[in-house]
Amino acid sequence: GHFRRAAKSLRKFDRPDLADYLEIHAREETGHHNLVLKDLRALGLPAERLVANLVHEAIVPLCEFFDRLVETEYPIGCIGYSYCFESIAALKREEEVTALTALWPKGIDAGRFLRTHSGIGSEASHVQDMIEFIAGLSADDRIAIVLATFATAMIMAEGLRRTGELGDEAILARLV
């Protein structure tokens, strides 16, 4: 919904290139939340309850920031927000994915989301496509995208700092 709303706003500025780009991105991401649910279910966990209970406070500022980007008159910052997530995911290499998937019992596939959002999934090609697309935009558009990317990264860093402060007991308490 968010990327499609931003695309609609950008069409008003006669920017079909940006609108088409965001609509394609929205289609590519459709259903990815279901991968998380499938992975959790494969581990025998109550997927819906976990997803509902483990939304960390640190995620809230990211969601609020994205909402603000979408609601701006010219929501090109959505591309920077997306680029931040995609480029970080693309840094996950096969060794890291293998190490994580080795943590669960053999015969269980709970790494769908992890593989998809890593350097061995589609993220590396998405990032390359994004770079090529962004490079062809005007300087003002590129600057807006870079500023949104930086702001997203800063909010993520603050969230990671807060998550690191959460102890195992606090995390387990949210699972019950």
C-alpha cells in the first residue's frame, strides 16, 4: 500500500518513471511477510503471535518515518528508505545464511525469508538495479534519496542499539 500511494502522488508530478519504479518494487515485495510466517511455522512456533508480540519499540520510529516519507507531497524519499533495507540485506553472504540455517534441525526449511533477503537471493540484483535507476535521476532527486537513505540508516542504528540493550529475559517474556 505505501509504495503504491507514493507512486500515485508521483504521477501527479508527471513522473511516470518514479511511479512505475515504486509500483514494480511494491509487486516484488508482495507476500514477503508470508515468508516469515512460513519460516516460523516450519519451526513449530506460533507464527502470528510471535510476529504480533515481537514488534520491538525500535521498529516504530522506522514505520513512522516511512509513513512521513509517503505522505510528503513529492515522496521520492521512499526510494532511499527502500535502498537502505535492500543494500543491508544484500550484505548477508552465503556463509552467514548457512550458519543461521544450521541452527535448526535437519529437514526443516525455515530460511525462506533469510535467503530471499540476502546476497544469495534477489537483493544483490535489486540493489544493482536501484543504483542504475537512481544514477539516471536529476541531482535534486538523487540528493533527496541519499538524505532519506541516511535518515533511515540512522533510525535503524538507534533501533539496533536499543535492541542490544534488551536482555534475553525481556525477549523471552514477549514470546509468552
